[in-house]
Amino acid sequence: MRKLRAFTLIELLVVIAIIAILMAILMPTLNRAREQGKRVSCMSNLKQLMLGWDMYATENDDKIVFAITSTGAETNSTFGGSSTKRQKAWVYYMGADASEDQQRQGLRDGGLYEYVKEEKLFKCPTGVRGELITYSITDAMNGHRGHMTMPDRHPIMKRSDIKSTALRMVFLDEGRLSSSSWTLWYDQPRWWDQVTKRHGVGTNICMADGHAEYFKFNDPRTRWMAEHEDWQNQGRHDSQSTQPGNPDLHKIQRAMWGGLGYTPSQ
């Protein structure tokens, strides 16, 4: 009868060490694969929101939904300069300390909920617990006006006024909901509202023609800004908000405004 031989302690330690090495090699790959899956899911959300945005315009005489989310702000919005008509905000901001039920009500009262009934589509899969809405619409698309220089014919209030729809951004994953639309300077190389670093080092956006893109951040200044916790309160007022020669900033400004209101430095 053959005698069975057990593992020695050294052999067992060698096996454990090999497993640990394999795990160290595989885990980053698995994490990247999981994050890429979330990126694809986030882009799908944006495409669904864009479909709702487009359907809203179809059923409202080509007028696009109001981008500012504060309650009552849409009352005085004008369309074409000739008439004033109450238009719904796409969602409503219920305050920084709003409960999930209050946030849900703000979502359901918004202009897009009629066309996008799945509440989970309003939030990036990597969003923090307790936040139901992480996407924003830009100032350029019927958003905030008058607080800084804008190009002519902005903000856009009719879908038919959007030129080169494949190049013009409507939604982006801001990472939070605020009481306004997403703001960015036009006439200088300067950030205002923060961008989110998700799915690696970038953020997802959706263009007016309905396609979604992943914008990867290549400039370390963008990455720093995206991670700076006090950006909205202080950072955007400081000198570091101005970033000449930042290709990430140029790219997002062009997508938002259709061009740059200044000559970029190299």
C-alpha cells in the first residue's frame, strides 16, 4: 500500500506565495475590466437621457428642456426673444441635504422623466451612495446665462439652432447635481465647475447627435482639479483655475461652445 505524502510547511508557503503573486498580477486587470464595464454602462445612461432630451424637443415645438435645476428658475426663460413660456427643468435640485425621497421627487417632477422612466439611468454606476442624479446639462444648452462672456446665439434654446451636432456637448457626468447648469468659461483658458475623474482618468459626455464619448484627461492639472475636494467652494476662484495650454480644457470648451473665444497657447 502506497503511503500518501503530505505537503511540507515550506511547500505550502511556496504555494501561498505563488497565489499571492498571481492575485497581485490579476487584480489590476480585473479592476480595469470592472471599471470599463461601468464606463460602458454610464455611456448607455447618457444615451438614454439624450433620447429623452430629443423627444422633449420634438413634443415642445423644437424647444429644448431647461438646464438650470433650481425650482422656479425656468419661469422666466425666453425662447427666441419673442415669448415667455414656462418650461420644465430637466430635473430639479432639492438641496444639498435632500433625502433620497426628496431627490426622487425632484427627478420625477423634471421634464425628462416622462421620457426616461428608469431612475437608475440618471446616475453613473460609480456615483456615491445617496446621490440619485450625477449628470448635468451644460450652460450652452438652455442653461445659465449672463454671468460670464458667451459666444453669439448662446445659450441655445432650440434644437434646430445646434450646428454640427456630432461636436456639441449636451450632457456630462459631473458627479453631482447642483442648482444650475454646468458652467465653463468661453473667452479664457479657465475652468469653473468641476469635472469628475471616473472610469480611469476622465469623464463621459453625450453629444447633441446622441452619441456618447469618454473624454480621457491627459493634463495633470485636469486630474488635480477633478480630485480637489474644495474646488467648487474655493479652487475655481484661485489662480490654478486658469490653465493655458491645457488640451483637456480646450477640448471640453470646444465641445460645449462650438469653439474657443481666445487663441490657445501651445
